[in-house]
Amino acid sequence: MGKSDTSPKMNGLLVGGSGLIGGYLLHYFKTKTPEIDVRAPNSKKLSLRQLDDIINYFKRNKPDFVINCAITTIRSDALLSYEVNYLGSLNLARAALALDIPYIHISSAATLPPGENLTEEDHLPLGSSLSNYAKSKLMTEMTLRHMHEKYGLQYTLIRLGIVYGAHDHKIQGINRLLFNIVDRAMPFMLTKKKGVLHSYSNASKVPYFIHHILKNTGEFSGKHYHFVDPEPVDLAKLILTIKSYMKLKTPREIYIPYRVAKSGNNFMSSVIKLFNRLGYKANMPAEMIFLESFYKTQTLSCKKLQNSSFVDPDPQSTVFTELSSMIEYYIVRWDHLNLFSSFSNKDFNSPHNRQKPADPSEKLAEIFMKAPQELLDTIQKDGIGPLKEIL
């Protein structure tokens, strides 16, 4: 898809530019690609929850490609997860299909089961037991593949592991781990002593891969790729490295069994519900819904990426080489924002106690929660064609 020096600039749309990945992408395309102009409208100008917003934007601007790295928070309820993570992504893809332009979608290892050397073809079974976040991301992966096979959608899907990098304004993922260690909210080790491995993704490298995709769309169209560091990371080693760097006494090297950690998590959830009923504001970190992953290995194979034409711009860079700069950045930021306390105050609002939906949107949320396969079949049967209104 590369253009000659005499060709006009490529005009790209970036959705989710305020996030960690989106921030790195904006900086990269502003500073390293004079031949590419990327726009990142905020949600007031382009809301993924409003189909008319998408249609009107594509009518006015006619972008040459679309990059979607927008997500809701992992604690979002069923309706928001469905409308943003799934339906919004689907409508962006339909718009790209109408203009016959490349669509690059950022997905997550949350769609994968535990295991080692998981390939791009692996995924969890779609069912109601999945979290809203995992369910919406998995449904998107399945629908994009279907659109490619049925309509020829030019898309590339990038699955990320645990993402690390500076300049993230959210305290989630590895930032939550770092925050809890520094804030002394993790007195003991919530994992096994060794052998719990996870794959990590360097946010600063993602723009290089996406730029390469845009220059070689024929090679990457219709394919899924795991974009992770080649070597997985031992969770216990990472925790102890952060502790050592910060010269902290906790967490102590007492490894809490999963059953004990799960029971404690359930107990704290009950206590927090009681406090909320009494009028006190108390919350659990949203990441605790993934407590099981602290005790189970999940590593992603990046062999497919290594066998492609893409070349890693900094193969020596790992989460450990970047750890010191990340810690220094976030400690200063969190201190300025006066976030440190004796407990974590990020909230997790479970959707399970919601009342029965009373309107069509709420009904869709209920179907999304209880029968995602039925909803997926309905959408793929009736609503994945090109958005002809754009033309």
C-alpha cells in the first residue's frame, strides 16, 4: 500500500488515540512518517456507540486506512462492552469495507485459554461464562474473520499480551501490579513460587509493526498475529524485581495458594458490598476478575510474526530493561495525583445484580451476557455488509 514520494499523503483514522497504544501510535505517525497523516477524533466527534457518527465521519474524510485500539475498561457492564468493543469495532470494519481500505484491529490475549505457545488459531469457547471484556473481544475476532471470508475485508488483527510502557493514564494491567506493590497493598505473593509465565507486549514497538503492515497489506491482509516479546516472563520474578528496585519489604516471599486467594477475594467482595450499602465508597480492582491468571501460565507463540517480513526494531528490549524508566515515570505521576494510600481505590462494578432489562438496548445486553453465540449468528447473518450509506 506504499505510495511514491509524489503521491499525496495517506490519511488515516485512529480510534482510541487517548489510550496507551493509541498514544504511541499518534506520536509515531506525527514524528516518523511525514507521508502519513493520522487523525484521532475524540469520542465527542466520533463515538463508536453511534452508527451515524461513523457514517458521517467516513463520508466527510474518506480515510485511506483505519486503526482501532479503542476499548472500554475491563470492568464495564454488558451493554457498554457490547456497544463499544464489539458493535463499534464491527461498524468501523463495515465502513472500511465500504471504502475497500485496510482495517487494523488491536485485540487481546483475554480471548485465549491458559497454556503454552498458544497460536493465532487458538481461542476460548464463546459462552456466557466469559467476562464481558473477553466475550466482546472474541466476538470481534470471529466476526472480522467472517467478514474477510464473505466480503473480502482487508483487515489485520493484532493480539497483544500484557502491555507495558509509559504514559498510560489508567492503573490497570502491569500498572496495577506495580501500584499495589508500591502502595503496599500486596503483603504476600499472589502466585506460585515459579513457573507461572505470561507473554508481554512492548507498546512502543506496536507502531513500527502497524506501519509495516500499511506498507505491505498484501502480506498481512486477512491474518491474525501475536505481537509479544519472544521470551515469556515469570510473574514471581517480575514481582520480586519490582520489590528489589523499590527496596521494599513487601510482598514477603510467602506464596498464597490459589484456593486461599480466591476465598479471600470472595470475602473482600462481600465486605465491599456491605460497605457500599452502608453508604461508604469501597471498590475492588477490576483486574481481580482475572485472579486465576496469576496462577496459570499463558504464553503466546510469536513464530508467525517472526516468519513474516517484519523486523523487530529493538530485539533486546524487554519488560525488565524498561522497568526502571516505567517505575520512575509512574511513581512521580501517581505521587503528584496523590493516589497512594493504604488500599487500592479502583472500582469494579459487577453487572450480575442488574435488574431485568426493560428496553431493547438492555435486552441486547442480556443476550450478550447469556447467549453470545446466538447474538453473533444474528449479527453475522444480517449486519456485516458494507455501509453503503458512505458511498
